[in-house]
Amino acid sequence: MLPMKDAPAILHDIRTIRDIEASLEEAETFIGRVKANKVRLTLQNGNISISREEMAKITDLVITLERSGKALETAVRYLRELMAYDEVTQLFSRRYLFHLLEKELHRAQRYDNPFAVLALEIDPYSANPDLKHVGQDDLNLMMAETARVVRKYVRDSDSPGRTGERTIICLLPETDAKGALILGERIRKSVDKTYDLSIGSTPMTLVGGIVESHDPAATDMAGLLYLIDQKLADARAKGPNVIVK
């Protein structure tokens, strides 16, 4: 039986997949009509002649082509939506978030528009020394709750995404380390509580790290991701329950 907390995301994906199938079926119908309605052209006195019946076929195919083209655009849009979001958190997926990071990095280098990255990693272990493993359902519950808090505090211009099993990265345009720290502390304090899991009441905290776009090592995506990993490692070493910049 599926957990009720997963139902909205699952139903959303089912509807999206059905819409994709309907759009592709419409496009497939057009291809079938093209094959079935071959237009016959005749040559009279050196001129190409098209009968009224054949012209009607062409008109019908043009109308169907326009409709199926829109259907294909819709299918592609839905497919991109499925690729862009993480089903548990409803934040951007790892692939799409990294795509946004790369674009923002290029924009910062070209136009000198600064940005900051806030990396967060939930930590159910530090406050529970005897806890050795957290099941996937419990982990999903904690990640979903953390994502809810993230969405509550980020701006419309910010882009949060799930990049790992326990990791969320927030891309913060036009933001410095001070602004990123304020956001990080709000999130940290909000998720620092006890959760009702299948293993019982479990306290959870998080650690976080902040990277600014003007860091000398952030010249490309490889350098930026290395800095993010290093900041999270520093936070784990300094933590628990801390944001470092």
C-alpha cells in the first residue's frame, strides 16, 4: 500500500504520463492519416492539376498537422516537467538544478551578477548515536518535510533542488554569503525537531555550507561542485546542526 504522503506526487505523475500518451497518440494519428491520404497530382497541358477531392485532403492534412504539432509540443513540455522535478520533494531534480547552476555561473562570469549556493544535508544520526540506518520511507518523509520548509523561505527567484539522498541545494541569485546564511539559519531552525517515523520518534537536524560565485575556485561547474562538497564536509566536521560559510 502506498503511503498517503506520496499520493499527490504519484497522482501528478500519473496525470502527466496520461497527457503525454494522449499527445503522442494524436501525433501518431496524423502520421497514419498522411500514409492513408496520398495526394494524387495530374499533369494537364504541362500544368499540375489538383482535383477538389485532393485539395480537400491537403486541407485536412494541414489542419491535422497543426493540431498534432501542438500535441507534440505539449508532450515535450510534459516530459521536461517529469525530468525537472524530484517526485518526493517536488523540488528541482539533480540534473535540472545542475543545469540551472551552470547557466547562472556563465551569467555571473559574463555580466558580473553574483549568486550564492546554499547546500543542505539532513542529519538524523548525530542526535541518535544508536541509530545505524534510516529506511527509505522514513528518509523520504524527512526530505519532504525539509523541502516544505525550504519552499516556505526561498524567494520566487531562488531555485532549490534535491541533489542527493539527503541533500538539497539552493541556487540564490543576487545573493551574498550573508544573505544565504540568514536563509540557511531559518531553514535549520525550522527542521530541528522530532519526527514520527516508523522507527519511533526521531530527532533530526541538518548541516549546511555556503559558496559564493566570486570564489576563485568557482571558474566552472567542476570547481563549483568541489567547493560545495568541501563546504558540506567542513559543516559535518564542525557540526552537528550548523551552517558554515
